[in-house]
Amino acid sequence: MRGSRRRFDDATEREIYDAYRTGEYLFKDLADKYGCSITTVFHIVSTHDAKNGVITPRHKSSPKPAPKLFDHDTERVIYAAYRDGETSTSLAAKYDCNPGTVMNIVNRCDAENSVKTPRHFNGRGGGKLLERGRLSYKMSNRQAIEMYVARRNGATFRTLAERYCVSITCVRTVYKRVEEAARQQGLKV
């Protein structure tokens, strides 16, 4: 019958849920094993996840473990290592997590360490380099100047983009803006 899903007893539902959470089975594998639809397996997993306070991934074919959580001290160590030039990929491998988790930690720590970041660049025109606003909405003036100096010392745009968690285009734009602002002030570049 269309619209009705197969019902399992509580023990079988728990068995399906536990099998999925091991990470060894996809929704499709469990649907085949228990003779039901993928939607039924998804419903069972999402119901048990809701009871356990876990978010079920929307993509029904692959399991997605919950993001790894770190204590505040570990997050500060990860943040410091990232700001010292280590990439999110290498930190993810070191701490057994996803590079996206590392970037979330970096973004949280950035938010803790700085004032609210303006959405648009507002540092055009005359005035002093640091008084007219940020050189980029994605990094502080201090970071922009550090990035500029690092580039002058031989760092590649790609390395700087990874270090500051911005695009290569953003690095190039900031580099040009710092150079332009320094020239306007009569500084030697």
C-alpha cells in the first residue's frame, strides 16, 4: 500500500539504529537487509536521533557522524596552530576531525578575539591606513599587514589564503589595497 511504511518492533528499530550509528551501513544497506524502504530506515534513525539529541543528516545514503567536540583549551591550541601557519587539513589529521571543524573553531576564536567585523570594505580614499576601516571584511588590518609582509617575504597566495581562511582572490585584493594605502601615505613598498 502506498503511504504506509513497514512497522518494526522496538527491539528491531533499536537494532537498525545501532547498526546505522556504527558507520558500517548506509541507509540503503539497512533497507535491503530488513526488507523495507530507505525512507523507513531514515525515519527510524531520525526518530532515535531526536530522542538522543543528535541531528540526522538529510542525505539518506551516507552516514555522517556528529562533529567532534573539543574543550576550550584544545580549541585555543588548534586556533594558535592555525594562526601560526598550519593548514586546516593538517590540523584535522592531527586532531582526528574534519577540516571544516577546524575552520569552525578558528572562526569562533576569531569572533571571541575581535570586535564585530564590518560587512564591506570602507577604507577607500585618503586618511591613515588603520583609521579608515578594515582593508578587508574578512580580516583585521593587523592580519592584512601581516599577510602583506609574508607575501613580500616569499609566501604564495595559496598558502596565505589557507592561513587566513580566505580565497586567493581576497589575498590578492588585500595585497593590492595594502600596497595602495602605503603608497598614498608615502611609505616605501
